[in-house]
Amino acid sequence: MLWSAWRLIHFSEEVMEIGKFFLKNNRAARVKIARNFLRQIVSILALLLLFPGASCAVTRGEFAARLFAELGYQTARDPSLPPDVQNGHKYAGQIGSAVRYGLLPRENFMPDAVIDRHGAVRMSMFMMGWGFEASLYESLNSLPDMAGSGDSVFFLAAEMNPPAPSALLLDGMIPLSDTGVASLLNWVRNCRKSVSWNRVIPFEGAEFIVYRQGVARPGEPNEPGEGNPVGASGNEPLYVAAIGVHMMKTDMRIAFASSLGMTKAVLSDFSEAYAPIGAINGGFFAEARPLGAMLFEGNPAGKPLEKRSAIGWNNDDGTFAFGSGSAVIGVRTPGGFVAFDRFNVAPQMNEASFYPAGVMGAAAGTALDAIELAVKNGRVLEKREGSWGNHFLPDGGSLIVARGNSRKLLENFKAGDEITVTSNWETGVFGGCGNLIQAGPMLTRGGQLVLDNETFKSDITNKRHPRTIVGTDGDRLIWAVIDGRSSVHSRGATMDETRWVARALGLSTAVNMDGGGSSELIWRGIVTNMPSDGKERPLPYAVLMMAKGAAATRNTFMQTPPTGYADFARPDIGYEGQEAPYMDTYNPYE
């Protein structure tokens, strides 16, 4: 075989050099040279024993074509050829189809170059739809406390179930032989039946959890399955990334984009600014304001939706709770209770709106018949008439705006008067929470599946989408994302399938959060999933996992942008790689 021939030629040259050195070197040098000589003999014998039937090296194009056939892929109607692959090339159809499906990167392919072990194992994973996982593994290994010697691709291949052939996970520079091809194709064949990978990485009171299963199915419709998608016999592609936090060791903080000087920001912006252990998207939103009930550092920051589930927590004592987020929020006056009809938007006639501290930098102009009360620490700072233009909130304070009947109940307040915002929660324990996010529906409770979809429409619950969930295993809070809308990387999950994923994560109680293109999870600066928009979606706020007692304050100096997600292009989705239309998964008002 070619590699053995090269080694023999190289070996013969070394034999001549050994003779020269033996004549002029001392005993220690001669012993060292003799040992090297023996190593060369053993190396050549090993090659001959491992690959006795090998005839010649295999090219990258040939290996890609054989993988394509082994995986049962169909040629795309519109292949995307790499720059260095011509239409007339023998393997142009398979290579171009793999690129079109997102199985191979859009870069020079070198189809006629000899493929080595490293390249063959890497291409096998990419062609099975595991390119993102290979990139993620490399990014995780770049963290200072995780950096190790060796090949990240080989490490991942060895951890997969089933693992890649161990004989090929050595000396990645050796060209792949015919025997090696057969061994890898047999591995791929077994992976096509069933393949998975999971890993747990601890760090400062939190754990990063990743799970991947299945082989890419480009061109196949994304039809919902039945029951539990984790470990299902269909071996469909599914990717889940999660962070488990121990609340006595970790603080969960909400950060708004207004703290970054923006109305919305991508999750990487939050991570770069605050340097948390982890970051994830939260509940629903419209434009730059949260939809549904929210408590932000003790202040109500969103209008509760009837019968929608929520999670609340306290960083001071590490407690958390799940339940209905229904509530009535407002202020008591001598003439009666004024309920807040809207949050962070101007009120309609007879309504009152609340602009809490820290959510938005300013309130848009209000109707001229409105009254505005600037409040802070339970007292009125200023009373003024409504006017056009932006009204900046007082530093560390909030703003109440009222019209019509609500105005009449509030207009007797003056600067210096006490005024208290009160909340009446259906889930009483939420009244003692400092932070709360309402979303829904509830997925599990007490270890049992909860089948109430809480008025969400069927296109939200019965179709597969990316999902974000939060729950507890009795010890930790676990925040997770399920990637979706890709037949290569991860199909996503229906609401029922999401319930089973929550159970597979060990979540006795769990709630669904906002999903779709918003679903994203960052671990120590690395984007650990593939947002379905093909890029990060701007969010009005993020949930940050911070070291216990760490204040959610911005870093003065911005850090190096995170790596991970951008290292590997997102696979195209839909039939033969056609991009799915933009669709936000959730609209709680429909």
C-alpha cells in the first residue's frame, strides 16, 4: 500500500543514517538510535498486520460518496458544489448534495486529495449530521480548565454510543486504507440504527448537560412522532442542551437589554457584558417588553395572563416554586383599587399602566389627558400631566400612567405621599418571590405529565418547534433548550414530546418557556445550540446564571466574542435544504 511503501522508503534512508551515527557517536547515543530503529520496525509491522488487504489510499471524494450511499441519502435537485469541485467530477452529485443539505461546510473540498484517519472520522460525523457537535466539543475543550491534549474529533467519536472504531482513533495523519473505509462504514451503519451522546460538565455550582441522538434525515418531512422522542426507535435527530444550577451556590438573575443601552440584544451581548456562568432566553415578549407576568428584582414587570404557568424564585434563600401566574397587580387608593391594565405601554381610556424600574429606559409619550406619577421606594417623587415625547423613568424608580376613571382615583396623590404597588397571586407563594417569569404550559408536576395546554393553539402545541424549558429534579433548577426545524441537526418537539424530554431530564416539575428562534443557551461564553433563525435572535431580556452573590453589573471592558455556534454553518432545513419560512413560535394573545 502507498503509506507502507512511503514508510519503507523512509525507513531505508534511516538505516543508512543509523550506520553513519553508530560509527561516530558514544554509547548513550547509539542506544537511543537503536531504540528508534526498533520503533520503526514495530510501526511497519503494525501497519502490515492492521491493513493486510489494503491496496491504495482513498480520496476524499470517493469516501464522501460511499458515506452518502451508506446513509441512504437521495441526490438533491439543486446541488451546491464547493468552489473546487467541477460539475463533471465523478463524485460531484454526492458532494454537492451533502453541501446543499448542510452536511458539509461550504468551502474547498479537495475531492482528489487522499483522506487520512482524522479527516475520515470527521467527515463521517459531519455526513451523519454531527458537524455542530464536533465544533461544540472543540469549543468546550478551548476553555482553560478543560483544555487537553489530543484530537477533539477523536474524543467525541470515542464518547459516542456506539463509539468509532478504536483502531482508527490513533495517529490521525495516517492515510485511510480500504480496511479503514470498511470499518468506518460499518460504524456508520450501526449509528444509522441507533446513536447517541451525552455529557455533563460541572463548573462553580452548575452543570452543563448535552444530549444528542440520531442521524440526519435530509429531505424528509418533519412529522411529529408518538410519545417519547428520546431514544425512540426511529433514531430521529434530536439535540438538547441544558444547565443545572444549585440555587444555594448560584444566583438566577434577569437582565434587560436597556442595561446595555439597547431595546433588544442577542444573548451573546448579555453574556459578553455580564460574564455569567450561563445565559438563556426566558418567557414570551412583544417588541421590547415581556408578555405575561414577571417579577424583576421584586417589581412587577409584566401583565399576568390568565391561567398560564410560571416559575418564581428567590436568590437570597435559594427557594423556587412553580404554579399559575395569574394575579391582580395595582395600587390601593382612598377611593378604591387601581389595577394595572398594561405594563411598559401607554394606557387606553380608563386604564392604568405601570413602567417598572430597570425594564425600559423611558416611556413613550402618553395621551394629554393622562396623569403620571414617578415613584421610588414607596413614595411619589413627582406628579405631572401627560405629554408627547419620551418620558425618562426616575433613576431606580418607576412610573404610573393613568387615564379616565383610573386617573380620578390617582390624581389626589402628590409628591412625598406614600404609594405601594400590591400583588394578589393565585399561587400564594409567588407573593414572596423576588423574580418570576410566566410562560406555559406546565409540562410535568410531581413527576407526572400535565396534558393541559393552557389555551395555546394547536399549531403551537402539535407541531415540532425549538423549545426552552425550566424545571427541577428536586435538587437543581434545570434550564434547557431543544433545537428544532432542522432535519439534519434536530427536529424539535411537539408540546407532548417536550413533556417527555422534560421527564428524560429528570424534571419532576417543569414549565415550557418561549421557543422558536428565541431558544438559545450559552455556557461560559459559548453558544451551545443552533438557533433556528440561523443566527441569534435579539431579545428584550435574558436569564443569567451567576456565581452566588455576584451582582448583575456590566463589565467595563467587553470580552472576546464567544466561540462555538459560529464555528459551523447551520444546516439548511426542510425538504432538500429549503429554508423554512420565518415563524415565531408563540403569540399568547392568539
